[in-house]
Amino acid sequence: MLFRIALLIMAFALTACQEKTAPPARAAVEASTPDVFFKKNQVEWDRLQQYVGQNPQDINLWERPPLKHALRLLLGPQLDVFKLYMEKTSPLLQDGVLYVQGSAKDEAKGQAYILIDTENRKLEVGLISNGKLEVLSSPGESTKFPKDLKPLLEKLSIRM
């Protein structure tokens, strides 16, 4: 009987230890997921409006919150390709969403665009190489596509 009581006490102790350590592990995983990140930080997303009309390189736009982290989460290893394709850019413009169109210094290497929906905290990035478009976007509904960028897509041979 004493053995059963000791076994029960050990089982409760192990259960109590597991419950205390499990939530922080789950919280750390959730905090790093793109879905959770894009839903937070509304003030930082709203601040991006102040840069309309400015050149992204002049204001170091890709390194500003929330874009620095959001682009890293969205693009992963393709972040360097995005930055290469954004060496020459339009200013940050607005047509329902904020957007920038860019290209590598040698346009033959590639082009890109970024759509920034500050209201819904969403990004869409298009990477264009050899007439093919690869679109990477944050979860949720599609982002409104600005009229000024439509000619860029019409030139493409394949849309992925």
C-alpha cells in the first residue's frame, strides 16, 4: 500500500513538472511563426505610411520594423535575392497598398516588387527572373494589386 501511494505521488509530481515546462515551449514556437508575427505590431505597420514618396535605399526601408523581420520570415533564404532585385527602385508608392518596384543594377539579372498592406499587416513579394514570376505572400486573402504594376506582369511569359 505504501508503495502505491509513493508511486501516485511521483506520478503527480512528474505531471506537475511537465505542465509547468510545456507552455513556454509552445509560446516560443508560436512567437516565431509568420502568422502570429503578421497579426501583431499594428503601430509599426502604420508608421510605414510616413515613407510614401521616399526611396527605399535612402531610408533603409528593408531594415526598418516591421519589414526587417517580416521579410526574413516570408522570404527566408530568398531575402538576398529580393535585395539584389531591389538595388534600383521606384519610391515607396501607394495605391490601396504601399508598393515598390525594383530591379538589379543589371536588369537582366531580375526584377522584384513588394506590396505592403499596412491595414491587414500583409506582404506580397514578386521575384521575376527569366520571364518567370515567383510570388511569396503572407497568409490570408490576396493583396490588392496596384494598377501601375500590371504592365510588369503582362510582359511575363509564365506566372507561377
